[in-house]
Amino acid sequence: MGTGDEDDDARLEGRLGAMHEGRDYQRIEVISGRRTRRSWTAKEKAAIVAASAEPGANISDVARRFGVNRGLLTVWRRQAGLTSWEVEAASFVPITVSASEPVGAAVRVSGADDAPASGRIELEIGGARLVMTGRVDTGLAGAVVAALRGVR
């Protein structure tokens, strides 16, 4: 007669052998009741949002790393004033116009009201370049040139 330990070892070995014979494994998930929501502390949220705000950080990767839903992280980022679609406010750059030619100089504008619709006009005045294609009204072209030169 064998000892109890030997019998237990034999039974365990038999079970393991039978388990590996078929090589068919199935995954079974046990759902134990209702899924509960995770409560995040303000400190945890701040750390996760800070990680997502680092240069080059991918929001999806950060969310996955911390086990947070990407949508929830986006909400936290929006609440913190961080959004990926932030646009800088429009600003104007001051310019100065200096006349390199006399103010009253004549400007030749090629084209006329009966010009073909496929024409092209190129103007270069004082370092500024203007290209107009299609039918161009001579009055409009003259006004543009005058504006470029600072003449009114």
C-alpha cells in the first residue's frame, strides 16, 4: 500500500496528463454580478492627465497604460483645459510700407475687360508679388496695385 501523498501525486499527474492530451483549451469568463465603476482620486486623475499632456504622448496609449477609458481621459483633459484641437488666437503682424518708387509713377496693367477668361497677370512691386489668373477687371487690378504701393 502506498502513502497518501503518493496517491495524491498519482491522481494529480493523471489529471494533468488528461488535460494536456486533447490540447483543446477553452477560456471561461466568470461574470460575478454588476460591473462597478472605478473611483479615481484627484491626484490619480492629475497624474494621468499630466502623462497625456507630455509632448508626443498618444492619448490612447496613455489611457491603455493606466486602464482608463479613452473617452473618460478626453473628458478629464477637456476639464483641465487641454484639448487636441486647441487653436491659437489669430493675431496680426505689424507691417510698414516703404515706397521704393515715386508715389505718382504710372503702373502698366496688362489685360482689359474683354480679356480671355484664361489669362494670367503677374505683378511684382517692391518685393511683393501678385498673380491673377482668369478674367481680371482692370479697375480691380489698378486698385490692388495702388494698395500694394500705398497710393490712394
